[in-house]
Amino acid sequence: MVIQQQIEQKLKMHFRPTYLGLENESSNHSVPPNSETHFKVVLAAPEFEGKGKVARHQLVYGALADELKAGVHALALHLYTPAEWSERAGDAPASPNCMGGSKARA
């Protein structure tokens, strides 16, 4: 839970989001129990205004560079402006099932 808390704090500090959803999805992947390696981030922030998908992702990757270097393997990013999030009525896409590692052979 330590890494998840670090991610949450950094995202709040860097983006001052109007909405932040952060879910540890590591248990859906082929990793040891209690891992903090795969996260789903749903973030609505004014900083994304006028920026495309790639630029938004780059901003988040930059904010979380230390966590990505220290073992966070994957981020499922769903990044919106406040207006886009409002239009979605608070609905973010579900993450796909993991097909990597041993799960692909199951």
C-alpha cells in the first residue's frame, strides 16, 4: 500500500485533480500476492486541457518516474479534462483481463 499512497500523493500534488481514482490491479496479474506493480489511474485535471492523449500520458509518466523506475510495471491511464470527465458521467473503461505470464496459459 506504500507505493499506491505515493502515487496518489504525487498525482494530487502535480495535477490538483477534480477527480482521482487509483486502483491496484496487481492481483489480476501474474505477480506475488500483495504486489504493487499494476495500477489503474483515472484522473480528471485542468492541466490536460488542450493536450492530446500522448501528451497527457507523458505528463503522468513524468510525475511518476521514480515509481516506474522502482518497480511499477504498468499503468492503465484514463486521463480527462474536467469537462470530458463530466460528459462521461464518472464512467471510466474497465481494464482488460491479463493475458501475460501464466494467466495466458490458464
